[in-house]
Amino acid sequence: MQLSRAGCCCGRCAAVLEGRQVGHCISVVAPGKPAELRAFWSFSGLDRWLQDGAEADTEHPQNVTVPLLQFAQAHFLASDPIIFLVRRHVGLLREDEDYLRYCVNEVIQNVEDHSRSPIGAVLCARFLQGPRQVRVAVTDRGVGIASTLRKRYPDVTNAAIALQRVIAGNYSARSRENNAGLGISFLWNAVKSLGGTIFILSDDAIAQMQADGQPNIIIRPQQWPGTGVFFSIPVRMSVKENDYDYE
Amino acid sequence: MSEADRTIEALSLIQPDRSIVENAEILANHVLQSLASTHKVCVSMAGVRGVSSSYFNLLLRRLVNAFDVDVVQDRVMFRFDSPVQEQVFRRSLEAIKKAA
């Protein structure tokens, strides 16, 4: 399977994903309208992260995806569609559910606290049956991580430094009382400990998790206005599928 | 730590239509009110799913603003429902201690 690189804002992600989904039957809901959302879907790299070149299944479009969902506020129910998506396919261990909810909420809280994005952000997710993996993407059109951190740390002169700092932890713009500079760092480590993978894209830099869990930060020629967080988490086999007590 | 005089079920205070941070504020106010009338309070996180670090950051910051960190640790105990809850809490607590 070849991925289209045309218009790609995140060639690195596409390169890593290339060829991994061979043989998986997938369906994806891409936003039809408004046109701005459709353009955002393509421009942000969400289509490559979630669709991966596959044809959309119009008969059961929500079977394996959480369609693009726009939000402005972090709340406990934000992760529900993703949890329900996974539960449609496999029994979900409670510990996995907790980690998945935590990771989603951590990202959307960052959007609310720091991004100053005029559109809020969009979230979407997909479950990959073969590798039993859930893939999540959250992107905004905000000011970017460097701009936020620079208010408190003038030496954060570019996005690569900013990504390095927030992944290491204990660097916070303290935009709000609830900030302590832990969110991205702990998110990164949570995904790492679960055996997943994560990319964080902000302005012209991208941080990609390497095999040893350390970030590889590179500068891209393209500028992404805002921040995107793309992560995947494997879902473990429960002792008995669907044995979870769904409330 | 000895038994708490009162247990607060965080889940019973969750308002799904409010933000995560607003929910942390609600819990913080509840704990502070309880500490005004009882010596030790237990906060049970049973059933609360998906707490982000902001939830514990705000809760702990509000408590530490009212009492010293040591007093908070002595008078407020937390009962966790999952490893991720406890990990997020521990990291928040460390950050709040450093900042105090």
C-alpha cells in the first residue's frame, strides 16, 4: 500500500506508517462538509494517520472510526466515543480503558489551556482490528507550543526546543492554575509504557518516539499552524472478550 | 495513616457537563469544607475514569493554598481506583511539593 504524499504536511508520519496496514479492512469517515473542515482533515494529516489510503466504507462508517469531532472544552465524556469504538470490537481491560481515557483527556486539556485555537480542536480515532490498536489524533490551529512556553521561558526560541522541554517535563507556561508542566511528559511516558507510539507536531517541528522511547525531534520544511498529537495504543486481549461490565 | 473521619466519593460529585478542571474545583471545595469540620478526610476516586494531570494539579493546589503540604498529606488520604490514577496523582503531588 502506498500513501499519497501529495500535499502532505507530515511526511515523516506518512513514511513511518507506510505499508503497515496491508490486508486490514478499514473504513473511514471523512468530513464531507463544511469545506473548511474537509480541507483541515487533509491539511492536518488526519487523513493519513487514520485513513491510510483506504477506501471509505459507506455502509458502516462508524464501525471502526470515531468521525471528526470538534471540541473546545476538556470534559470527562470526551473520551467516550473512543472507548465505545474499541468496545464494539474487543473486550477492553479496565486498565487499558483508564490509560486510553487519560491520554485523550490529557491532550484535550492542553488544547483548552494553551492553544488559543480559534476553532478549538478536532479529535478523531480509529480502531485497527488486526494489530488490536487504537489510533487517536487531536489537532488544533492554535499558537503552537513554543509560543506558549516562550511567555515564561524566553530561551525557547523555536518549536524543536519547545517539544524537547515539554516531553522532558516540568516546563509549563502556567497559563492556568491547573498547569504544572506534566501533561505531555506523562502522556509520552504512558504511551511508551503501553508499547504504543506517538508523534507531536507543532509549528515546523515534529517529535517522534523512537524504538527506545526517546524522542527524535526534527525540523520540517513545512509550517503547521498549531499543534497535532497523534498516538496509537495497543489494546490487550482480555481473558474473556466482552467480559467488561459496561455501565 | 489512621482511618479517615469522612469519606468523599469523588464520583458522586462529577458533573459530566462541566469541564475536568471545574470538576476538580468542585471536589476541592468539598474537601476544604470537610476539613473545616473533621480532622481526616478520605477521597475515594472509585469509578472516576480518565482524570488528567490538571484534575489533580488543581485539587492539590487548592488544598496546599489552604494548608501546608505536610498538613494536607496528614489530613487527606486518597484511595485510588487504578494504577494510572495513582501515577498521575503522585506526579502531580511531586510537582506541587516542588512549587510550594
